Amino acid sequence: MNLIIDGMLIAGIICAGWGGYYLGNEQAKMEQFQVISKLQEEKKLLERENEQYRLEAEKRKQEQKVLEQLDLQTDSSLQKFVTAGTSFLDKKYIPQDLETVKSAIVVDQKNGKTQLRKEANEALQKMGEKFQKDMGFPLQVVSGYRSYEYQLRIEQWGCPAQLCARAGFSEHQSGLALDLFSASNQDQWSKSEKLSKIFDWLKNNAHFFGFHNSYQKGKEVDGYDIEPWHWRYVWTDFASYLQKKNITFSQYFRNYSRINNINKNIRDKQEEEQKNSQKEDKIWDETEFQNLELQEEKNIQKIENQDNIKISDEKYNLL
Ligand SMILES: [Zn+2]
């Protein structure tokens, strides 16, 4: 009987032990599972962050590529910057690929006399198509290319500098700028419901076609009062860049000039340092050379002395 009870007792203990072991094992597995899940969750989060960093870096690289292709100096460049204080390098510059704005889509208020450069004109036609489709009426151009002589005539007629750019300083001379609908004053544009709607459309769409509203932040920033009608072709990628960064061409140019100046200062300093170090090298070389010469003289002296001894020996022998 005792044996049976003992046996049961032992079996009980084994079962309880096994049960405990089993439960303990399950709990450990569960804990391990939770740790792994947490780590996987963390990994996913980090991967998502990494992907974001990668995309941002990719975007910056693409932006950099766009900016590297810009040429803000050459007169015939699509991004030649001109404003009240910055003229064309050749003030009498005439674009070589001007063509008339003839189209069934865009209305030329000067009856086919308005001219633009080829690329700007093609972009204008495409923008005109989209404009007509979205707004239900055609895009109207009131002014495009204006020659140096034309701008000079306006100047001589007495148009004040704050209203008319001086000859050689107008974006219109680039053949890339145009005035749309009504080139009058900002007030008229903000008060007219139709013009306000047109401006909203242009603000949201013109950059897709390469156009930028040059004067939108006021005289302090852009050098001219706000002109909602004045749009300048700068190339789609650059117009989109300016739109995304919410900066005007003037702001970009100012920054670009500052960076250029800083770079020039750094280059000048580096050149100066290089010249100074070359001078030091030269001084060192000269002393080195003098030392060598001195050594050489000593050697010659030594040989001469030895020769003298020999000669005197010979003399002695002869005697
Ligand atoms: Zn204009």
C-alpha cells in the first residue's frame, strides 16, 4: 500500500515538475516572441526612416543637378538674370531665335507682332492649351520681346525708372518674358475676380511649363513692385525648383552671388597662401643651395691642399 502511495507521490511530483517545466517553457517562448516582435517593429520603423532619408538625399541630388545646369551670366542663356541693377553683358543684346506668337490657342493682343524666343514660345503654346482647357477662355499676351532701342525710346519719352526698366536692364529684352492679360497695377489684379482667378491658375500651373512670376514679393525683394502679369521663362525644372522653395529668381540670384563671392574669397585666400608657401620653399631652396656650394668649396680646398702636400713631397723627393 505504502509502495502504491509512494509511487503515486513520485508520479505526482514528476507530473507537477513536467507541468511546471512545460509552463515555464511556454512563457519563455512567449517572452522571446514578444522581444522578436518588438525588434521587428523597431526594424520596420528604422527602415522607413532610412527610406525617407534616402528619398530626401535623392531629391537634394536631383535639385543639385538642376542648379548645376543653370547659367545666370551668359546673355543668351535661358536663365540669364537681369534686373534694375544687373544688365545684359552686351547691353544691346538681341536674341537669335525670336519668333512671332502665332497661335489659335493664345491670343496676341498686338495682332501677331509679339515675339518670343523659340523655347519660350513653344512653352507658352503648351501652357495656353492647358489654360484654355481649365479656364474655358484663351490666354492673352499683351507684350513679349522688347528691343534695346524700344526700351531706350520709352526711357527717352520719360517713363520713370520704377515703372520702365532702363535699356539693357529689361527681362523683356531676353525674349523670354511676357505680360499677360493686362499689364497695369497689382490693385487691378487683386480687385478683379477674373484676374484673381487667372493669377491663381498661373501661380499653380505656370511652373510646369517653365514660367516664373519674377516680381511677386515687392520692391525690397525683387527690385520692382509686384507684377502679377509679368512671367519669365526660365526652364521647367528651374521654375519648379523656385516654386517648391517659394523663392523668386531675384532671391536665388542674390544667394548665388553671395556664394560666388565667398567662393572667390576662399580661392583668393588659398592662392595667396600657396604663393606664400612657394616663397618659403624658395628661401629654403636658396639656403640649401648656399650650403651645398659652401660644402663644395671646402671639398675643392681639401683636394687642393692634398695636391699641395703631394707636390711638396715630390719636390722633397726630387731634392
Ligand atoms: Zn513685363
